[in-house]
Amino acid sequence: MKQLLTVWISSVLLAGIACCKEPSSPSSDATGEVFRFKRLVLSDLYYCDGVSSGDIDGDGDADVVAGPYWYEGPDFQVAHAFYQPVALPPAESPSNSMFSFVADFSGDGRPDILVLGRVHKHQAIWYENPGETEGLWKGHVAFHRVKGESPTLVDLDGDGVPQVICHWDGRWGSIQPDPSQPRQPWRFIPIGAAEDWPQFYHGQGVGDVNRDGKPDLILNDGWYEQPQSAAAGADWVFHRGLFSQGRGGAQMFAQDVDGDGDQDILSAVDAHGWGLAWYEQLGGESESESGSTFKEHLIMGNRSEIDRFGVAFTQPHALASADINGDGLPDLITGKRRWAHGPDGDIEPGAPPVVYWFELRRQNDGTVRYIPHLIDDESGVGVQILATDLNQDGRIDVATASKLGTFVFLQQ
């Protein structure tokens, strides 16, 4: 069961490829409501480690983008190649497509696709949507390299131009296109002072940490506060203070987890090891740059703590946040990355490639619990996971891409 690789045929009928199943152990939330996910296999080949979505063909349905293909919604049975597909051996190094982002970069009203490859090997390329379903798209170089292991696409400063959060020449900031010259290489806009940031930096995200209405940049080493008014290139105040004391995580989020009115932080403790956590904002100014202090609360630990948390798996290198059960509280979606460093690397590389959602529950005594619910145990994650309503039925669905292929899980 292999996907058609003929380059010049960009539309591929996946009737013999896509399959579906329901998990054998559906989960239930605090109300007892049962949650099931139908599993669709869009591809069983390794092309990419990230997945995104957007209405690529303008028909009103959400399409899935993963690696060289976009898959037509709402059933995702037809794939279209927008750059040359090359399937890779799963045991070897990651592909040239680690992240996909969808936005109108050209300004013509059609969604384009930005593809980010490996931090140290590939340029960032955006592919211009020609408005036709057949044929490969023209690629444009966006930037030399995008450094940092969990970049995100966001309008950070509210000017209507999409930006990719990363670091360059020792400074954190963003790359963004010039709307007047969209096909020219993008520029880097720094926000912080120069430091020796590793190119494979783990733990980054965007969120309004101080609730002033402006998104801030969150790192495992602290957070950059966006000024209320600042010229492009001005330094942001850096509130230094480690979240994870280990390697650091993947995507990071700012949310009011415990309902006390301030923003807490969620992250993986170690994207290649054990642990998920939320970091409670305690408030109070210190004598250093740190500002508010944060207290770590584990959501998931190592295998010795499985009785306490209900589950244990390593390499939660892709995180998403969404309200899976519709109770108004943001849940966490993650899974085990498949062979980040091959079948013999990292911790427990042969363990089941699971995907879970963690249900946020606020207890009557003011404490917080995250309850794990299995979505799938035959797919795993890469470095980017998608949680959104893909088939427009009012329920949050999940999509992943890993070395085992590309998958959609439709909530039933």
C-alpha cells in the first residue's frame, strides 16, 4: 500500500491508500460522555514531520497540508502535490519538511504554503498558490534558515503581516515578507539583545503572558514582553527564568489553567525525554529580570510515575491546545515522536507511537488535574500537530505527521 510518486501527476486518488478505523478503547470525560476518533491514513509514507490546514482550493472546506501534498477536505481522499514528492526512509534523518504553515503571502487572496525544513540544512520556502488544483507550484525563498525547534506563524505585532518566530544572529525575533514585494526574500526583525542561543533551541511559543492585550514571546528561558508601543527592531524586556530545568520542550502556550485570572504556561519538560507540565504564575516582582515567578506542576512524568498520572511516554515534541470536549476549558494534545534520532536513539524509541489528549479538570478544592485520553497508538507525532475542526461538524479533530505517515483523527 504505497502512495503514487509520479511527480507530474499532482492529483492522486487515495481510495486505495486512505483507510480508517475507530480506536478500540474510546475515552470518556468527567461527565461520562464517550469520545471516539475515526482514524484516516492519508499516507503511509514518510514525507514530513509537520501538518497544517487551510482552504487551499477556495471551496469552503478545510484542506490538510503535509509535506509535498495538500489533501482535499472534507474527506481528504484526494491528494495534490505542490512540490516534487520524495518519500524518505523512516529510520534516517528528518525530511526537508518539518513544519507547514498556510497564509496568503502573495497578497492575491489565495492561501499559499510555507515549508520549513531542518534548522541547519534547508532554506525556508513558500509556494505560491496558482489557483489551480493540478501542477506543481512556484517556490520562493523566504529566508536562509529558521532557527529554533518550534517556530510558529503568527501576526505578532498586529500589522496584518504573518511572521515566523525564530532567532537569527544571536537575537530572537521574526521573519516576515514585505507586502509591497512579497516574492522577495523576507527580512528578520529582532526583538531581543544578542545572546548565544543554540540553533536547535527547545521550547518556544507566543501568548499574552501579562494579559495586557499584546502577545509576548515565550521561551524555555523566560519570556519577552511586547512593549505597548515600540518601533520595529526595538528591544523587548526579557523576563528571565527557566521553566523546564531540563532540555526544554516543544510548543509553549500561555493560558489561565487554574482559573485564578492570570496566565500560566504549558510546555513539554523534555521534547526528547519525559514529561509534560504546566507552570503556575505566582506573581510578585523579584530583584532580577524575572518578574512573576512560576511553579512547575507535572501533567505527565516518567514510567515510574504512571500510577500518578495515568500514562507515560517519551518525546512529546509536538503540542497543540484546543477544547476537545467542549467544556470551555483548553485541553492539551500531544504524542510520542516517532524516531526523532532513528530507531536506536533517544529513550524508548520502540514504544508504541501514541497520540493523546489531556483533559483539563479544575477540582472543587482549587487544584488542577489533566486526565489522559488515548486517541491512537499506531501513528505518533512529528514536531507539529494540528487540532481544529477539519470537517466543520462543531467538534475538534486532530491531524499528525510522523515517520509512519500522515493521519487525520475525526472526532465522532
